[in-house]
Amino acid sequence: MSRFEFYNSQGLRIDGRRNFELKNFESSLTTTSNFNNFSRNSQSSTTYLQMGQNKILVNIDGPKEPTNSNKSKIDQDKAVLDININVTKFSKVNRQVSTNNNNSPDKQTQEWEFEIKRLFEKIIIMDSYPKSIINIAVTVLQQDGGILASIINCVSIALMNNSIQIYDIVTACSVGVVDQMHYLLDLNHLEEQFLTSGTIAVVGGSPTQNVEDANVCLLSFNDIFPLDLLDGFMMAGIKGCCTLKDIMVTQVKAMNINKLIEIQ
Amino acid sequence: MVSIKYSVLKNLDGSCEYTTANSKVITGVSGPLEPKQRHRLPLQSAIEVFIKPSHGVGPSTREVLMQDKLATALQSIIVTEKYPRELIQVNAQILSNPFDSFGSLQNDPFNEIVSSMIDLNSCFNSIFLSLIDANIALKSCYFSNLFTINDKNQVINITNVESLESLQSLSHKSIHLLVFEIEENKISNILLMDSKGTFHDDDIIKVIDAAQANTELEFKNIRSLIKEKVKDDYIWKV
Amino acid sequence: MAKELELNNTEKKFILSLLAQNQRLDGRKSLIETRNLDIKINPDAYGDVYVSLLTPEGSVSTRVHCKITADIVKPKDKRPFEGSFYVNCEINGLTGLQFENYSKPNSMSSEGYYTRFLESMILRSNALDLEQLCIIAGEKVWDIRLDLHVLEYDGGFLECASIACLTSLLHFKRPYVEVQNEKIHKVYTDLDERDGVNLGVLHIPIAVKFNIFQQLPTEELIKQSNNTNPGKELVAIDCTIKEEMLSNGEVLVALNKNREIVQLDKPGGVPLQSYKLLELANMALPMVENITSKILKAIEIDESKRNEYAYLLSAENDRYDG
């Protein structure tokens, strides 16, 4: 197999970034667009995140009273979280021809749903919304590596935009390892394909915090990898997550100021 | 030849592991349970049979057919009036079938038929013991037999055929599953008869005779096993 | 997860306080003590394995049956040189009443997640050599199907299932295939006639699950500067179903004895400090080594039983010794 070159002659990655450089991170809020009329939820807003070439829409509906179909899931003390991820067929470079005709999510998507549900169940202050349901609908419009991390980030921003109480901000980042010594942050799809990679999510990280004390709330790692490198892998990931948190906070603030101006 | 272990699954009301020379099933019965609204029958209990194949995702059509046969037969054995608006759930997991490993590599049209008949036969007998273990009221006992008639017109009991090779060398002409109802220790009715292949009227008589003899013999063992079980379970000894 | 099972508050408190005192409900004396492992290999077949976890009193708490079947199929167009491997596991009403017989295709249960973990643990790490399964490139390859039947369920499913998977993969023999002129000439399905071929298992990954019991409320955990409360959480391995229900986080680690992480997942749950995660991954290593040797030993014992009369057929004799 021909070896894939991760660096060009200047030591930059194939998309021109340095090792620890994150992708371009841009989020925006769509409250008054046609999208809402289309989805007929005037009270909920849609959050759009563009992280490099990953394009994700998150629409949060709730907390609200459960509809008939999921009334059985209701919890007297807490809110119930329902996550739906829709990975569009045109999101990849090659259009996927799905074999199942009933549009049920594939195993990979189900796995993401499971992980994200478990993650945010502990992050959202569920006790403050008893007997209600929070619906989170994720639509992946375009994917370019590290999609799980992007979904988590986007859900995190959307929760803030929808004023749902959370303990702290969750940030996630994908990490890859080159030659068992260099770590790359925020992979693109080519890197993800050829490298051993994983996703790490941190809650409430801050750059001043000691890296060892960061609260890791999700770690997903599916490739074979020496045990002794796990340390470096997590350090790189946590640093990335902490940086990302600053970016997210400033963007959410800016977004909501715009929203305020719009309302006035 | 046949080995039976009852009460093997402690999470269920009744269970049984039934091993013949060529197949192995594990069955469990739970009930009476509270059923879902749509399963609720006003005057009798609903019976749900669920069979999982030894390999692959199930139940497929092959298992659904078996489930149907079992459910109809059980309907007339279980005292359904005793458990109105309740559910009796019967689960079976086939653990081994002689055609499992490489059976699909040989193209004998009879393989598919024989393999599902073997499973069904073992399930019938195993479920009977599970029902007793679960203390479900039964109208009568039953015992299932599986016989084949080969090209030399011999009647052969399949449960005793050990290896896949000898099973395939039998050159079946027809295969018969016979479930007898047993009342007061005597064979009374035929509960289910399922025959496949080409055969004459005389063949049926021959098979019924052989099956009757076999049932009488085998049921003695099962009866003594139940006796033993009841004795062990009876905790109020003086 | 277990829907109809519910614990009352007294029992909840009792189990948690037991855990805090380093005790377990089933009589184990430590949080990191596993239940006894029992591997039974069916002597009449290849790749037919029963693995059970035994409580200290010796009764079976979790039992898994694992069975491998093989078939010859046409390979996928994208990968003409590779066979296929597939894990099938459904937990149904036979295992316990809390499990539904008809699973909904749209959502994933924890058990589904574990099965997926197992499948990708074996496939993505190349634990099973798929290229060895090729018979004629682009035409015929072996399709290996692994079926897991969970007969009894009391926690420890992931460990039990991964042990069962690997034992039966190591034990299974596929028939020898004779190929002449790019055509299959004969398949020796009778393994007595011609000995089968072992599957190419390149390394042995074993999965271990850690359950986290965090007593602190989440807001304190996240808000506090973390240096002040080191190690407030309890971490237990090989939890029973009741303990699993009380746990509020889990870490799944699959390792092999070459000090390699094959898969590591922490699907949500309470946050855990990063150094703790490292500690857990390292803690799993001796357990994995222990389990691997147990598997290999069980297979070796079975092998020697099968070859009981091998020495009679052997041409070796005393004269060659000197």
C-alpha cells in the first residue's frame, strides 16, 4: 500500500494547518429564517455549525410536554432526552446508496446517538425540567472527518442558544496519531481514513486548568494503538477542547447580542 | 441418548435444556404475565412462542412457521381458560443443529426440511418440560417423535442418528413429525402430524405404529424424570 | 437497559454503601475482583463454546453460548481478497423477562452498543485475518458468522462475550478447500477425513468494563476546582446487573497483551478526570493477560483431549531421543 503523506515540504498538513491547529470554527443562529416556517417550530431556533468542511444543523425542541408517542418514556423527576441524528446521503464525497428502504439509521449513527444521549444526560440539568421531553434533532449536511466531535460541539452551542440549563460547556475534538509520536488535532476525512484516531470530549475545560484534572466525559477510540501513548493522546485532545471552549464562548456571546439587537 | 436438564435458567419460571444425539435446544417458559394490550384475550390466555435459530438473525420465515405450529399445538394443551387476560411466553433458543456448520455447503433439497423438523421436534419436547417446570396447568401430556422413511422403506428414528454424515446418507423419501397427546399415561390422540416427501397410506400406518411404540418407551423416562423433579421441588417434607 | 427491573431505595442505598466499604452484594471482597470464569468447549464441534461467570458460591450468574458457522460466499466488489466476518447477538426473552422479544430497529440499547463494540474490536484491529479467508479472489471467500446466545444475564456481558468470541475464534476450524484451475474442487466438510484450517487470529483482544459510581452531585463535580476532591468516585469491574443499574458512568476498554489499546470507549456518563482514565486503562492490562492465558489454557486442554491417541499414530520412538 502506498504510504500516505501527512505533511507537505513545509511541514504543514494537507489542508495547510499545523499539528495543533483547529479547523475554522463558525457557528450561527437561524431564528427567523424560512427554515423555521418549514419545520413549523416558531419557538425553537436552529443552530448551524461549520467546523472546517463539517456542516451541521441542530434543532432543539423543548423542553415540552411529551407527545402521545413517547408518553411512556416520561420521568416524574427529570427530563427525558431524545436524540435523532440524520446523516444525509449527500454528506459524503461519494453519495451513499442505502440498502435499507425504511430510512432507519445505520449502526454507526445509532452508536453516535447512544453516546451523545448518554453524554448530555449528565450535562443538562435534567432535574429542572421534570415530566418533560427535550428533542434534539441533528442534521449532518456535509462531513469531513471528526463528525462526532462536530455534532457534540454543535449540540452544546444549540443548548446554550435555546437557554437550556447545563452544568458547563462541552467541547469535543478529534485526535489522530502519526508515526506513534505526533498528534494531530481536528482531523479531516483523509487523515481520519489513514490514521488511528479517536474523539475526546471535555466538560468545562479551561486553558488555565491542569490538563490532568480535565473532566473527560466522552472518549471513543476504535483503532489499535499502544497503551503508553494514551497519555499524550489525551493531553493533545484536552488542549484542543480547552481552546475550542474559548472560541465557542465568544461566538455564542456574539450571536446572542445580535439576537438581542434583532428583537429590539 | 436423550439428555434432559430442567430448571437451567433461573431468571425464568421454567426452563429445560434438551439434548438429542444430533440437536440441542434450550427453552424457557414465563407466565402467566401481564400482556400488552393487543395480546389480551378476554376469556383465555394468550400464548406467544418465540424461536431463535442457532445462527443468523431470527426469527426468519423458517422459525415463524415453527412458531405457528407450536403455538397452535400448545393452545390445545395448556389450560388457557385458567389464565384469562394473561400471557404465557414460550422462548426457545436452538443451540445446535446438525446442519449448522457446513450443512449449507451441500446441496440436498431435503436438508432444509430435515433441519427444521429436527429443531421443531426438540423444541416440542423441551417446551413440554419447561411448561411443567413453570407450573403451567396442562390438560394433558404430549410427546413428539421424528421418523424418516428411507428408500429401502425402513422407518428410522432421527433423534438417534448421530452424525451429519449418517443423517445425509439416509436418503430420505419422507419425513414425519408426530406429536401424541398422552392422557392417564396412555396415548390418546395425535396432536400434530407433519409429513413431508412422498409416501403411501401404508407408510403412515407404519410410522404411527413405530411412533406409538417409541412414545410409550420414551415417555416412561420423562415421567420418571418429572416424578423425581416434583419430589425434589416439594419442600414441605415432614 | 433493563426496563422492568427496579430497585427500591433501601436496596439502592445498601448496595452503594456496600460498594463504599469495598464489598459486593454477591460476596466478593473487592471492587476490582472479577467473578470466576468458566470456559467450556463442546468436545463434538469446533468453535462451540460456553462461557460463564460464577459467583463465589459457585452458581452461574452470566452464561453465554458462542457458536461459529462458516459458509462460502462471493466477496464484496470493493474487497475481492477478503472474507467477511459478522457478529450477531440479540438478547431476547429467554435471557430475562426485562428484554423485549422484538427489538426496535431505530434505537440502540446498551447491549446493542456492546455487541457493536465487540464486532469492531475484532474487525478494526485486524484480530481476525480476513485475507486468509479468501479462496478464489473475487469469486469465493469464507463468510464467518459468530452467533452469541446470552442464556443468563447478570452483568459482565461484555467481558463474557469477548472471552467467548475469542475462544471460539481461536478454536474454530474451517474445512480445507481444494482448488484446481481456479475452481473449487472439493470442500472437506468432514473434519475427520482431512483436518480443518484454523482461523488466522493475529492477536487476542479482551474487553473489560469499568463501572463508575460517583456519589458527588454533578454540579459539584464540574464546578469545583478538581484538585480538592481526588478519587471520590468508586470504580468497580465485572458488575452485576443491580450494580450496573446504579452506576452512572462506564468505561469500556479492549486491550491485548502486547500493551495495545484495541478500543476504548467512554460513552457519556459522569465526567472522569483524564488521569483516572489512564489509570483504568493500565489497570485492565493485568486482567487481560490473566484472561488470555486462561483462554489459551482451555484451548490447549481441549486440544490434548482430542488428540488422546495421537501418540499411537506418531512415528516417534525412543531411539530418536538419544
